[in-house]
Amino acid sequence: MLSRIADILVPAVGRLSVTTDPGAELAPGSIIAANHTSLADPAVVVAALHRLGVEPVVMAAAGLWRVPLLGRVLAREGHIPVFRRDRRAAAALDVAAEALEQGRLVLIYAEGGLPRRKDAAEAAPGTFHSGLARLAERTGAPVVPVGQAGARRVTSGSAIKQLAGLVTAPLRRPSLHVHVGAPLELTGDHVVRTARARTAVTTAWWRAASQLGEPAALAATALPPA
């Protein structure tokens, strides 16, 4: 249901386009790693994946489970609450590993939170936490890097600006783009695995942001190393 709702709502607030790398594959039991820039981007990514025939389990901030109706949908569909800076945080990886073993795809945001910037511009992904690397090491699951751009045009900045952006988005219809990269196997220690994952997601973000003509991507003289 969450994927279907996103696929209905996202086109109402913006113009979504999706591209994939040659060799991109969303196989059962894969980890999907995406960059996180806005409260709107999970819906954008889920809508894009739905178009590609995939309905992932989403690892998201536990506070969303307290939102009426949304919380019930998240719980019913097996999405995974993440309790940040809490003893229960490690339990989220246990649940994610079980979902992967069952052949489901798990969407994870390795940055662990939103950027503190108030503007609507794009920027490359920030520092990754180690949870993604630990989950990949534990399960052996391939990691599919996903880059999204444009979600900050829907919601970004202060709470008032975010609300205003969401209300006006159906009139402005900002361009949104999601790019799916080819899967990779993470090897090495946690530091190396985390660095490789961040590089791959950064490359996917670069491709997405370039599609929208974002200055941060166009300023790059060459594609970031894969």
C-alpha cells in the first residue's frame, strides 16, 4: 500500500523521472541505499521503485510510527522503525537481516538524518554511518545505490517553509529524478565498505542531479569515481 500511495501522491506534487545504469538489478534480498535530503525523498524513491516493480521494506525514523494512519500502514507492511541514539537501534538491523533472508528488498538511508542546510539546493551525500556496511557484511546482500534529486524543491528549510513548499508543490510541479545504479558487493572492513557505498550512492546522486541541471552536479568536471 505504501508504494502504491507514493506512486499516486508523488506525481501530484512534481514531475518524476527515473533512469537506471546498464546492469542495474533490483534482485530479491538486495539492500537499496539512497541519499537523504528532504522529508519528501522517501516517497519519491519509493514511487520510483514502484515504477520499476519493486516494493521495498523501508528503514525509517521510529517517530513516523506515531503518526496516525501512517504508523498503522508502516507496521502492517513490515517496515522497520529505527530508534536513533537508543539501545533499540541495533534491533533494526536484526529485523532488516531477517527481511533480506525472506527475499525482501530493504531501503536504508545510511546518512541517518537530514542535512542542516535551509536552502533548496542539491549537495552530495554526507557522511555514512556504519549500519549499511554491517548489514551487508552480516547478510552478504548486494547493495543497489540509488540517487535522488529534486525532493528539496518540494520540502526543505524551516517547518513553515516545508509546509509552504508541500502546499504549493502541486502548482509549481518541480522536477524530481531518481537514478538506480548497478549493484555492488561490499568487501573489506567497515570503513572500506562504508566508503565504497557512499561513493556509489554519490555517483547515483550525481547522475540524478545532473538530469535536473542542479549546479552542484554541473560544477563537477567529471563523473565521481564508481
